[in-house]
Amino acid sequence: MSRIICLGRAFEKQRQTREFEPTHVGCHVFGETHPVDFEPGCVHSKSVNYDISHLLNRWEFQPGEPMVRRFKGKDGMTKIQLRIDLGLLQMNAVGRPDGQRPRGCESLLEYHQAALVRYVQDQDGTDTGFKLDAEACAALQLEAIQYHHRYLCLFQLEDYEGVLRDTQRNFRVFDLVERYAENDDLVWIFEQFRPQLFMMRTRAKAAQVLASGDFAGAIVLINAGIEELRAFYREQEQFELEQDSDEIASLEAWLEDIQAHQPLSRREKLEMALKDAIQREDYEKAARFRDALRKLKPTSK
């Protein structure tokens, strides 16, 4: 059985096997049950107030609106908070979002990359036989979700460099799993989310150049991103997914909006003025606009 499991199924399994006790809330992950709440009478609950209602009441949730803020924490680290309907998520702005250093490394990605280097050195320069099992892939997946939450927040904060950093980082995770996972089922668990990474990377790149007023550059990048998505689906022979892709639809809608609001070039303004002058039968002005168009260089804006 796959070690990558759904929390809902895990709780159902606990209920059926009578492992779940009403006084002990547990989280079932990778075959272990970890307590995430205190039992009645626990001494810790008497001295500490764990209620965060006062924080949530000062930051009311607004359905349909992205609610993200960035601030300096008591530890001196920059933090990001995302308000959700049931509370909030907090993460570090750099490094692993939860602030942990698994096995002494910045993240599990770095740990497995270092393990691969050591393996290749021990095997006289070959990576044959190096594998990531289901448990390693599950841990990498959970870690990647942390970075996913963060780059979505960073996009709302218009920190596009941060979005590119975190999406590129998750691309490296996907590439590592694609090459070394012990079976194709594990690979697809990651690959099915690659289009979302493509879309967010494209959005960040295009938003950067759009912020400087470069509408044409943004349009080029968005079109390239759409083609990148189509190429991925075709390479995977997922033609139906290509037709129904939310990521492609999102980029195409954004492209149409940008094109609709793109400022006119000098040539386009003169062409519109010429057409208007002709319709009004103001041939003197029409002649001036026509002369101005002739003087423009072929590539002139």
C-alpha cells in the first residue's frame, strides 16, 4: 500500500479500528499517529492560552479576497501570513517555510541531492541504482506543498523574484522525483502539478515586465508559457487535459485582458486618426496623417 495517504482516510481507518480516542486528536501520517492536541488535565494547557481568536478578530476573513501580509517576527526573521477561513497560515519568507532544517539541511531536496552526490562518488561516477522510495517521495511532496503556499502568497505580495525562486525550487524537486522515483505512480503524483508550476512561473515573469510598462514583452512571455503548457500535455499524451487545462485558460484570459489594455503605438494612433479623418471627410488632416505614417520607420512604435 502506498505510504502517501489522505488524512481523511487515515482518520476513518482509526475510527474503524477503534484507535481513535475522543480525548486524543491525532494526525496519521506515513503509518504513525502524532498527537496534535492536549489530553484533558494536561498541565501545559493550564498555564498557556492557545486561543488565537483575538488575532483572527483583528484580521477578519473576506471570502474571495487574497489576504496576505508580511512582517518581521520576534526572531528577526521575515514572516508571511495567509488568512484562511478557519484561521491563518504562517511561514518564513526565506528558507524552508516552516523554519525547520531536516537532517541538518535547508530542505529535504538539498538532503537528497547531497545523498545523490555521495552515491555517485561511491559508485565510481554512476547514479544507477539510486532510488527514492514512497516514503521519501511523500516527504518531498509535503515539503513542496509548503513552498507552493509561499509562492502563492509571494505573488499576491508582488514579490515576483520570490515566486520565481520557489517555483524553480519545486521544479528541481519534480525533476529529481521524475528521474529517481522507484515507480511511475510516484512520478505522476508530482507531474500532475507541473502545469501549475508552469503557469505561476509565467505569471511571475510576465508580471515583472508588465510592471515596467512593457506590454509587448509580457504578451511574448505569456504566449511562450501557453506553448510550454501545450508541449507538456502533448509530451505526456494527455490531449484531453490540454483541452480542459485551467492553467491554459487562465493564461489565455490574462493575455486577452492585457491586449485589450495595451497602449497604442504611435503608428496605431496615426492609423486610427487617419481612418477617423477620412470618415469625417477632412482630407487635409488625412493627408497630414498619411505623410506622418510614411515617415515612420517600418518597425517604429
